[in-house]
Amino acid sequence: MITMLGNHLCKDCVAACAEIERQHLPIEFHDMETSMEYLKEFLKVREGHPELFEECRKNNSIGIPVFVLEDGTVTFSCEEAFEAAKRIKAPVVTMVGTHLCPGCRARLEEIREEGLNVEFHDILENLQDMRLFLKIREGHPEIYDEIRNVGRVGVPVFILPDGTVTIDGDLAMDEMRKLK
């Protein structure tokens, strides 16, 4: 498990937590304000890595968020921690769409009824999710050329664990069933 040490009052920690939740990353947040054990854990990390925290001491800053990776590596880099978390994350089917789309809502209901797991990204609720969708749309003309021609948006779209992009909801459901 990857651990993030920080505090819910820190804007950088709040932003990191939001991204962890959005991407469903296996990173556990230890809020130092909520537990003396978490505070002790942070102090142990800070004391155990004086070279890493040297700049923080000079700038009179705390040094959060800080991440402890599974191999014991300590880093301030959200990107490094997020990439490490993605490598250990269980395979999942990703669905990109919006709750405003009747087809997306129907597919999500079907997924819930079967008790399947999907990572849902709503393109109208999060700018990063919209960017993901636009990247998919531009990167897959074999799927989207026809969709553009008929004036549709092209959601829901699915990313299978092997990286395959498809608008075939039944194929995506079959993959979810395999992962259950």
C-alpha cells in the first residue's frame, strides 16, 4: 500500500486526495490532524530522510504531502506516487461518459445491477475526464469518424484493462465479468 502523509488543511494535500479519489488509486491518506499515530508516522519519515526534508527546513515548511511507496521510497512527487499506484492497481474497465447521457445512465445501472466494478469518468463533472475523452476521440479515428459524421458525441466509451478502446458496451461488460 502507498501512503500519503499530510493534513486536510493543506491545499496541496486536498488536491492530491481529490486526484487519488478521481483515479481510484490505491493510496491511503494519513491525516496527521486526526491521529497521533499518523503524526508520529510523519515525524519518523521526516527524521529518517533528513536530506529529502532539508529544503523544507530551510523554507520553514512542513513538507506535505509526502508519499511512502510500497518499496519504502519517500517522495514529494504526486506524479511519482500516482504512477506507482497505477502499477499496483487492480485491473479495471474504465467507462468515460456523462450522467446526462441516457445510454451512459442505462449502462451504469446495468453494471450496478450485476454488481460489477467500473471506473466511471464523467466528462461534464471533471476537466481531466473531458481531456481524457478528447484524447480518446482524437486517437481513435477508426471508432469516431463515423460517430462524428452522424453528429453524435460517442459516449459511453470504454477502456479495457489491456488498453483496448471500444464503444461496445457488451464487450466491456464481458471484461467486467471476467474481473469480478
